[in-house]
Amino acid sequence: MPQLGEHGELLRALGSWLDEQGAGTVQIQDHGTFLAVSWTTGEGDARREAYTEFNLQALRRQAVALRGHGARPNLTGGRAELLRTLGQDLDAAQVELSGLVEDDETFVVTGIQRGRYYRDVFSMATLREESATRRAQRSGPDSSAATSESRSWWQRLRGR
């Protein structure tokens, strides 16, 4: 159901929704006409949700509305940012997502890449690093460094 080039936005929106649900481990499966999302709650209960194309359009709009808010503390390092980064990696590799399984500190992804079966394991630690790098690139020059430099200059001017 997700098309090439749409995984970053869609997975970010799904991740944000799952973060709001307090989801534990997650599974996403593309069934062609719908996307099945399964997760465990903090109490260990199993939950499921199915997304049709109509539901996915709403999630895509939500993902677009989230742009520019990736540095919010509740999203940094959360599932929304991890899945966004993973989706961006899949988009760059031209992978059509078939399935995603969260397992401890990894995501196991299956799909189709250029007409062939694709399977890869993505480390959450690596995705966090990639996310931080991309966030810094999106925000431009490091604003904290600029503030620190100007403060140092001002303190030197005042003799401190």
C-alpha cells in the first residue's frame, strides 16, 4: 500500500500514533488492500489496527503536519523518529515495504527491491544516530554553538 518515496512520512505518522498508544513491540504487515499494525501494550495485551488507503491518507496528512516538529523532546529517539528514519532509508533504497517486525533493539524489514525479495535488520541505535544527524542537517548550523559563541564574545566584552 505505501508507494515508493512515501515510507518516511507514513512510518513517522504510524510511529507517532503508536507512541501515543504507549505501544510495546510492533509488527506492520502490508496485505495489499490494507496495512495491519499489531502491538503489545505496557500490560502485555495484544492490540491490532487495520489501515485502508483512506486511513493511510489521513496518516500521510498527519505526517506532513508533523514536519518541522522532529526536535520536540517527546519525539526525539521515540518510535516516530526511528520509523521516519527507517522509512527514509527504505525510500532511498527503493524498497517497497511488505513487513516490519520490532525485536528488542532492531527492526526486521521485508519487502521488494527492484523486483527482488528484500530483507534487512536495522539497529535502533544506528537509526537514532542517523536521525540525530538528519535533524541537525535540517536545522542548519548548530544553533547552540552559535549561542555559545555569542555568549562567550559578550562575556569577553564585559570582562568575564
